Amino acid sequence: MTRVSPASVVTRAWRAEPPAPPDLETPLTARILIVDDDERNAFAAVQALEGLGHELVVARSGEEALRRLLTEDFALILLDLHMPGMDGYETAELIRTRKRTKDTPIVFLTAIFRDEAHVFQAYSAGAVDVVFKPVDPFILKSKVTVLTDLYLKTEEVKRQSAYQQWLLDEHARVKAEKAQTEKALRRTEARQEAILQSLPIVFTSRSIEPPFAPQFVSESIKDITGFPASRFVEEAEFGSSRIHPDDLDRVVDSIGRAVKTGRYSVEFRWLCADGQYKVLQDQGVIAPSVDGEPREIFGVMLDATDRHSLEEQLAQARKMEAVGQLTGGVAHDFNNLLTVVLGNVDIMARKAEDEARRTRRIEAIRQAAERGRDLTRQLLAFSRRQHLTPVTIDVNALIHDFAPLLRQAVGEAVTVDLKFAEEMLCAHVDPTQLETALLNLAVNARDAMPDGGLLEIATRRDGERIGVEVTDTGVGMSQDVRDRVFEPFFTTKEVGKGSGLGLSQVYGFVQQSEGEVRLESTPGKGTTFSLLLPASSTPAEVVKPAERAKTIEGGDEKILLVEDDPTVLALTLDMLTGLGYDVTTATNAAEALEVVHSDAKIDLLFTDVVMPGGVSGVSLARTSREIRPDLRVLLTSGFVGEGAVIENAEFPLLDKPYETALLAAKLRKLLDKPGRRKKQREGAAAAE
């Protein structure tokens, strides 16, 4: 048998629906019982009383009347004295013996017993009055009215009394419920406070008006900051005054935007009581008021210092892993290249060979050096340190013109489909690097479709950027591969099938161009690379491919060569003197400026960009130009530590490594002006 605790009974009773109040609106009516075996007499009584508006019930005998009185209530009983079977006296006596009906008024109706003795007997039997037949309707109606009015007044008093009792009971019930609710609320508040104290989270409520003063701060703030919650609530600007100055504007801006966006999330450094900064994560939402207008900001704050530290450690670990992978990849590839160079140089130095073999060895050394140059450029592209020459190009036209080379690169098994936007799409990028990026993506897509497939290149406008999408139907990538696909030297191909630098070049080029690379890939369904490039509103420029110099032309001008690396200095000196130039050398900016300040003739300054001593080649060139306004300048660099140094420079740049033919062409382009060389030669002939 299941036992029910008294507490549960009380709880259920307390939660039960409250009783309805007594009905005070419905008019009270009386019910009158007419007892007469004679149908005519009963009918006459009904006719006399029906105008009063009460309910009239007729019983044909004393037995029937008693049966009704067992279950029904009546305001008045009109009882015939002379009836067959149970007469009026006997019926009245039984009515008076029952508790339910002992106080119900009885009026006897009689046509026979008119003498004083019968009347006395009627009163003794419990009658309140006697009416003789034939009944006078007026008299009967008057007597019944008096008795029913008394009954109705009594019932009204009972109803009012019941209503008063209901009010008392309802008041007691509401009071009990309020007490129970307050008790439950206190228990809930105590539990909530205990939870708030135990959680490493701070709950806050802020004003929506600057400076977003806290209206409530949970006490758990003390465990994090060392300050009690009262400091934050009582001093409106206390919390913001201890935010790190570099983070304050960002925090205020983030919370301020929440009034429009409905939520905010921000991390910042906060100066705790111990004098140390902690990283706090603060986020919240706007709570609407009843009329829909924002009224306050509810938020939570937690200590993210440990997480932030772990993230930094993880980022550093990943960075070191990437550096290790990068170093290993560079060492592997360069060792292969240096093996070719050193091996051939060693053989050429140890023994004499015929011209054909010597030429083959020189060509092998050249190819290894060119591969090293390309590898270096790919690394610079990934690190966003390469020198770019951005111009405004028609992206659709560039891809259209480059498509034949792409089709040749992917082979006949892969179908190349071009889908261009109908409008002209102009982007400000380096066209050569964009072509290289497209070629790398195409080759990567080809390798992902060993059995052939579809390579689609589409263009579109994406707001302020131009989108170039390269999609293949290849094997796709797993999440692990997608996370590492842009890392240098990371490749899923077999050894010797790929360097792992193609996609890193794409990533570096787009990032350096102030664009964005997006990747979508599903295993078994293919891959899409989206290059978002900066759009340009200026007309597209006509970019002509650089032509390789057919002849090497030198000159006899005076050149100041500035290079801090001795071997590069010696090699470049040989190149320049071999071209016929008169060369003066310097190993740093200070030495070069001494020459510039001297009376020595100088036609052109050829200087490295990155040099020791704190003065770059660009600064040297600008200072030299101030001293010698007609001086021509050519910069060279193999690595630009500060990208802005070159991007903002007004001088041409020759990338390292460079060959004699390219150097000669650059020099002649700078030194030659219309008619200049002709005048020089005429002057020299006249002197002779």
C-alpha cells in the first residue's frame, strides 16, 4: 500500500483550484409544496399563487409529500387536513420529526374541521396558520407572501453570510498561498545565490546608456578581481576605469553596438586588486521592457585568462611545428639543389672536360639555381613578403587569355569550363601572381581528379571585392587536410610529386593583395577555392608581357654600387664592369653618402634595400636625390622586411637573384633618354 505524506496532501490541497464565491447576482425564489388529494383544490391554489413568481409543486398525498421532502427543500408547505390514508395531522407530525423539515412553515387547508378544537389541534401539530376552504385567493396569496418574504429574507441573510465566510476563507487562503510563495521564493533565492557563489561566472545587469553603469553584479566578481560587487554598482565608472587602455574603446564600442544588434561579446584585459591584468570575457543581451523598448543589458562575465594563455601556448606550439616543418622542407629542397650545384662545380674544378659536357654542367647549375629562386619566391609569397606590382586588370580577360595554358597544364582528361560574370570585373592585383595562383589551383585540381573530371573557373562580384571561384569534381578533402592545406611544404601527394608550396603561394599572394581565400570541400564531392580580390573602379590597364632581352647592351656611365654582402658585391661588380660601366662600390649607406657628397661623377645609384646600420636603401636613395636631383636610382632586394618600404617607394626595383641580361636591360631603360646616348656619342667623337 502506498503511503501519502501529510506534506504532499497539504501541497496538493494548497495547489487545488480555489472555491467559487457564492452567487449574489441571481434573484432568490421560493419553492412551495401544495399537498391536496383533490385535483380541483390543488388547481385553485396554483391559480391563486402563480402570480407571485415562485415555483409551485403539487403532491397528491401525504406519502408523496414526504418522499419529496426527503430530497427537496421548500419555503412553505400548504397541507390539506382531510386526505385518505395519511391525513394532514399525521403528515405534519412526520414532517416536524425530521431535522431537514422541522422548521419549514406549514399552512393547513381545510373545509371540514372549522371548529376551535380542530384549529387548536392543527396548531399543536406544527401549523403556522389555517386557511379554510373554499380558499379566498386574496387571503391565501397574502398569507403566502408574508411567509415567503420571510423565507427569502432569511435565505438572503444566509447567502450574505456565506459570502462573508467565503471572503474570510479566500483571504486566509491567499494569505497562506502568499506565505507559501514567499517561503518558496526565499528558498529559490537562497539556492540561486548559492549557485551564483559557486559558479566561476559573474552575472551582470547594465544600463543601456553610456557609460553602461552596472545595476547588478553577482558576488562571484570578488573571486576573479579581488573587489566586492558593491564597488562596481556604487561607483558607475569603476569597472571601465580598470580596463586596459588599449582595450577600452573596443569594449565601449562593442557594448554600444549591442543596443542596435541585441547582443555583444568582447574580451579585454582588466587590472585586478593584486595589480595583475586578467583576460575577462564579457557577453550579454538586451532585455526588452514591457512596451518593447530596451531597458537594460543582461550579461555574464568569466575569467578567460587561463584559456587565453593555453590558446597562446597552443598557437606558439603550432607556430613552432609549422616553423619546423617549413625549415625541414626548405632544407630538403635546397640540399637537393645545392647537391646539383656543388657536385657540378666540384667536377668542373677537378678535371677538364670537353665543351659539350661543360655546357651541360653549367646548364644543370643554372636550372638548380632557378629552381632555388622559384622556391624562394614561393616562400616569400606565403609570408607576404614578395614584391608585388599591382595594376588594375580585367579579371575576365586575364583568365580568358590564360585559359589555353591552364588547359595544357591539366591535360585532356580534365574539361575546363569558364563562367564569366556578364559585367566587366576590374581588380587591383599583380597579374603575374594571379596567373601563378590560377595555375597552382588548376594543377592541384588536376591531381585531385586522377580519372579526369570538370574544372570550373567562375567570376562574380562580391560587394567591394571580385570573386574568382575554382571548382573541381575531385576526391575532396577531409577536415584535417582542410585545416593544413595552406601550410608550406604540407602535401598529401607522394614523395617527389609536389613541393607543398603551391597553395601557400595562393594564400600568401591573396592575403598580401588585401584579399581573402575561402575553401569549401567535401570528401568524394570536390573542392572550391574562392579568391576574393580588391575591386577597382578605375579602367583596366593593358598589361604587356615582359620580353626577354635579345641582346645584352652595356654602357660607359658612372654607377655607384651599394651592397653589404661581399660575394654579391664582387659578382655584381663583375657584371657591371663586364658591361662596360665605370663602377664605384660601397658596403653601407654611410660610405655611399661620402661618394654622393664628393665631386665624383655619378649617373646611377644601384643599391640594396636591406642593409646594416639602420639606413635602408630607400632612405639612401631619397637623401642622394636631394643632393643630386638628376641622379637615377635602381633598387634591388632579395627580401623586404618591411613591405611598406618598397610599396611606398618611388624607385624601380630589381628582384634578386638577377641575371646579366635583365640587369643590363633595367640599367639601359633608366639611363637612356630620347637623344641622350646620341649626344653622348657625338660629344665623344668630337673630343677625339
